[in-house]
Amino acid sequence: MKPQISVVIPARNEEAQIVETISALLDAVVVFEGTSCGEVDLRQGLVEVIVVDNASTDATVSLLSPFVERYGVQVLTSQRLGAPKARNDGATIARGEILVFVDADTWVPPNLLRKVRALVCDEKYQAGVFRLESQEPGLRAMLFWEFWGFARRFPLAKAKAMPACMFSTRAVFDELGPFDEAVLI
């Protein structure tokens, strides 16, 4: 079965967060496919998850092994350093009609994949980005994210970072081209 959605995760030295990120994505797969966690098999389902290891020197890859064996998470090794290059390498092998790009330190909500499919199929979106929110409660975290959202609106080159979660249809990605690999973030 060809997956409907391919999730691509660039990862370089992400041992601190990668387990939580993959676990959150598996929860989103459960909601999307209407199964239980024990039934998730990405090798035969509607979603594929591709982690592009970007020359990690920590335990990132070894922490992914249980997810590869049990759920069918794919790990692609790329020596081309940089998140845009890793995203492009992952997109090259992705088979889904919808590409979702998630940073390795981003925990997605359980309804993410359903929301993306609804935006593409029902509302005819071709691409989109999602707003970031803190996992930490409290005023300090809220003020940081408010400041960051505000600072990104200024015409400052260093204030422009790619969001941690975005999507595109395969057709639009192929038409407009891959991520600009000259951009650092």
C-alpha cells in the first residue's frame, strides 16, 4: 500500500528529544489511521516516517532502533550537513502524496495528520506551516514564544527561521523545487 502521507524528520545529534518526537508522531498515526498503538505498522499503513540522520555523533540513531524494528520507522543516513539538505534527501525517497516536515525536537499534536489531510483534501491547501507552541507552562515560556513570533516579522535575515512543522503536496514540492540548501535553517 502506498502511503498517503510521508513525514520527513531531519535529525542531527537529537538524542535529547528524538524519542518524544517519534512517540508523538506515532500517536498522530494512531489517530489518523484509527488504530491502537500496538497495531501501528508504518510498513503497511497510510503514513510513512522517514528520519534523515544528518551525521549524528550522539545516540540519535541507536535510540531510533526500537522504532525501526517495531513500527517500521525508516532511517536514511545523509552526510550532507544541514536541515534543508536532509529534508530534500528525505523527500527524495518519500512516497506519499503529502509531505510533512517536522523538526526532530518538535512534538506534534495527536490530530496533526488528520488536520493536514483535511487541509489538503477538503480545503484544497497545497502547503502550510504550523505555529509553534511551548511544551512548558508558565509566563516565561509564553513570553519567549510571543517574542519569537513577533521578531520573525521584522525584515532581519537572522530572525527568519523555518517553522518546525510544515507540509506540502508532492505535486507542489516537485513543481516549486526542493528546499533552498544555501539557507542554514
